[in-house]
Amino acid sequence: MIVQKEFLDKLTDFGLNSYERKLWIALLSRGVSTAGELSDISNVPRSRAYDVLESLEKKGFIVVKVGKPIKYLAVSPSEVVERVKKKVVEEADQKNKVLTELKQSDLLDELTTLHQEGVKLIDPTDKSGAFRGRDKAYEHLSLLIKNSKKSISLMTSAEGLQRKQDILFNQLKKAAKDGVSIKISVPTETDKETIDKFSKFAKIKVNKESTARFCIADGKDMLLFLTDDQKVHKSYDCAVWIEAPYFVKYFDGLLDKEWKTK
């Protein structure tokens, strides 16, 4: 049986490894079959076939038919999707329960204390980091917003403001409600409707030359994007973070100067 690699790769969403994918596809094509037959047509070693089929049976992809020789029946793909979905939900609920209990435990307090003590030992020059991929950068951006106490200054692209509406809007709104001053500088081509939404809790400045992308939190933390979001895929978007009040104050001053221009 010849199955294209691209097709097999798509089955990773079902949570199957390479051998499991091959044997399941082989069984689907036959409906019912023995381990030996499935091994032959799927190129999975016979020494592994029984273990892999047992794994598929436990996951609900196949049914074992009693008899000699033992045969296997394929469960319909639509039913498999429902079973996989149910399992994912159950595992997510279980993990959420564990994490919720951990958040309220003494262990978290101990870990937090350990981290706070460790931070005191960090040399100021070590308080920096690099992020490859927009998702990773936005995770840290979210952290800066969450931890801010006084001010958040943002300069972003038109597309960047739209992304922040999709990902960070509620978080920024909450920060503003908690008393954090928020300023956002955007280019002229930014969508007016999006600007209006942010204007309800933030000061907005529209600038012709606004091309940089960065965030300054409380005048000491800065996340600076190094790439043009118009020219790179989000997985190649790069940013650097630095906690250096003296250095960051310079950029904050540049933003204030631009803010005062007409």
C-alpha cells in the first residue's frame, strides 16, 4: 500500500505516531484484517505490529475481533474524531484542575519565593532576552502589560494594532481600568474603527512616520521588534526584551517627543 507522506503527516492531529498512522490507514483500506496482513501492506515490522495495534485499540481507533487468528476492525473516522475530541477535552479539564490546585498550593508560594530570591542575584546586564516568532514575543508582551503598574507606551504598525485588538485588547483595557496610563502611536493608514475602540481607554497618536514597533512598560522594560511585519512571516518575526531603565528612558523620551509633534 503506497500512501503519500503528506497525507500521513496530516494524521498527527489525531495524536498518532508513525507506525500507528500507517497501520490505521492500512486497516481503513481493508476494513478487517490480521496483524500479519496489516504489517505486510503498511511496512510496519511484525515485531511491532501487535503492540501498535494494541495501542490503537486502547485509543479507540480499532476493535479487536475475537477468534483465531485475531482480526481487527476499523472504527469509522467520524467516530474516531469524536473520541479524540472527547479525550482532548477530558485531558484539558484534568490539566486545568491540576493547575488550579497548584495555583492555590503552598508549592507555588515556595516557587515564587525561590524565584524572587533568584532575581535579586541577577546582574542588571543579564535582564534581557530574545524571541523568535511573533507568538513568543506576544507572550512576553502580555507579561509586560500584566505586570505594569504605572504606564504602557506602544508604537506599532497598522496590522500590529489589529493584532493587539485580537490578542491583547481586554488585557490593555483592564490595565487602564487599574490606573495604568496607556499611550499608543500608530501610522496614518491604521483602521479608524480600530483606533476608536482603543481610544476609549488609551491615548492615541497618529504619525506619518510611525514604522517602529516596541512597547515600554513602567519606563524600565522594553520589548523591541527587529523585523518589518510587512515583510516577514510571523514565525520569523523577532524581538528583544531588555530591563534597563537608563536605556529605556531614552526611547521613552523619543516617543514623548514624537507625541508632541503635530
